[in-house]
Amino acid sequence: MSVRIDLGERSYPIVIASDLIGDPATFSEIPCGGTAMIVSNVTVAPLYAERLRLALAGKFKTIHAVTLPDGEEYKTWQTLNLIFDALLSHECDRKTVLFALGGGVVGDMTGFAAASYMRGIPFVQVPTTLLSQVDSSVGGKTGINHPLGKNMIGAFYQPMRVVCDLDTLKTLPTRELSAGLAEVIKYGPIADLAFLEWIEANMDRLLVREVDALAYAVQRSCQIKAWVVAQDERESGVRAILNFGHTFGHAIEAGMGYGVWLHGEAVGCGMVMAAQLSCELGLVDADFVRRLRTVVQRAGLPVVGPRLNPVDNAGRYLELMRVDKKAEAGEIRFVVIDGLSHASLRGAPDALVRSVIDACCA
């Protein structure tokens, strides 16, 4: 199955199936070239890099590889430079194609490297985690973290295609699977009530990795994201709804230290906090908050926020949330649910946000 991202001349397919990485036909529409480079990490490369190299061997004269350390804490300038070092040392040119083989960190950094090297070279996303298959590999957002804010340095740069091999989810640690389910769950409240109901009915199948259930979850998630991105590629309007739970979640990641909580864990908890804020604003009822908390908890995700400061916990959250891409003139803007399957972006008084944080944190 496939989903198309419709962006005019920058349009591309998202291919979803099993046994894709090792099949040369998966990459048949990518132009033949002189050089390819596979960017992966120390966890994923031993599992899949050789299979990908063999699949690409008939298309490229030379295939290089660079292996990065694994973890959100390595999504930095220093790690990004390892990709540039490899590109430059191998004298790669503008026709070199990068292949991002890994999760969201590998995909974001490879995409940013592709956007920057020689002012732009082609790249292909080959996401190997559920989170990256349903979210970060799709839509062209690339970047790195800064100690003061997550994903604050980067570029919008679209891949040539996205290859979601469902077989890679078999080797995914349970904690990573749960983290990916956070990004699946978010699509229901913001866009598709029927999908939320499907997730609730099929959570047990997802947790035991039934292929049919995972295939539908990835496909429907990508369909919703494709629909949003086609309307607003550079997040100047409606695309911001994809950040439901992320304002609180990014504060958790930065405040705890990148990598302590997985991105999906922080987003899952952040969605519960954002739902509570929506309730306090009078946009949804308490039953919706309980419903979302239940499905997040069933996915194996935290629903109680950590304390980031022993003296003024809410103040620390607010400080971190002011360094957010959606903030304007120092005002924090939140993605809130203002009706089932509909989201919007709006501000909220600090006092109200403080009360939500106090209610939702340990």
C-alpha cells in the first residue's frame, strides 16, 4: 500500500508493506547515480544496513555508510558533523543520495544534512520505528536539538520517498513501540474520531504487533498527516495541530534532559495535559480527558508529568514552553481540542496553565 504526499513537484510516495528494505524493487523509481550514503545508528545498522546496501547495489556505483550513536541526546551539531565529515571525506557531490535508516533522530539529522550539504542533495527516509513511520519521516521537517529547546534548528526539506518496512517493527523494543503509539493516538483527537475509536478497539492487537493492525495504523496516520501537510507544508497554519501534546512534551524532554523520557512518552503525557487544558478552557468535557488518559495509559505511556523543579515546577514548565516554535512574542500557544476530532491553536493565561501543570504532575 502507499500514501502520496501531494506537494506539486516535490510530491512523493510513502510505501508501506513488509519486506521492503531488502527488495531492489522498493527503490526502482530512484534515479541511478554514482554515490549513495546510508546513515544509520549503532543499534539499527547491524540489523538492516547490509540488506539495504545489497538492495541498492545495482543502482549506485559506490555506497558509503556512516553510523551514528543512538539516542535523542545525540541529536546535536556534533553528531550532525559526523555526516558532513563522511560526505566531505568521500568527496560526495550534489547527486549523492542519502538514505536515512533508523528512527526519528536519524531521519531528522539525515534530512537536515541533505538540506544543508551543497545547499541541498536528495535523500530517502527508511524509518525503522513506529514513531518515525507514522510521524517524523513524513512531511519534511528536519533538524537538531539545542539545550534550550527541541528541534529549534533545522529546515523544511522533503525526501524523495518514505519506505515503511513493517518488518522492522518486529525488532523494536516494547518501550519504543509504546512511544510510537503516542503519535498514532494523537491523530484521533485532532482529525478522525473513527480512528480514535479504532485505536481503542484494537490497542491489544497493536501491542502484540499484529501486522494487519500495525499496517492500518501506519497507513491511516500517514493519510492524515499527508492531508495536513498538503495544506500547510511549512507549518504557518493548520499543520500546527500535529503538535498536539508537544508543547508540554517538549518541555518535559528539555527539562528532564534529552533521552531520559522518550519523545513519544513525553508526547503521550503532554496530550493528557493538553486535554486537561482544553477542559479548563471549556472546550471539551472531563469525560474526554478521562477517555484520552485511558487510551494513553493502555498504550504503556506515562500519564502523570514529572517534576522539573522542586520549588516552582509550573514555573519551570512555563519557562521551557516559551522557547517553542509555536510561541509568538513570548506568548505560549497550545494545540487544544475544541470538539471531537478538531483542534486549534490558542493561548491561555499563565495562571490557568499553572493549575493544569499542578494537577497533572506528580
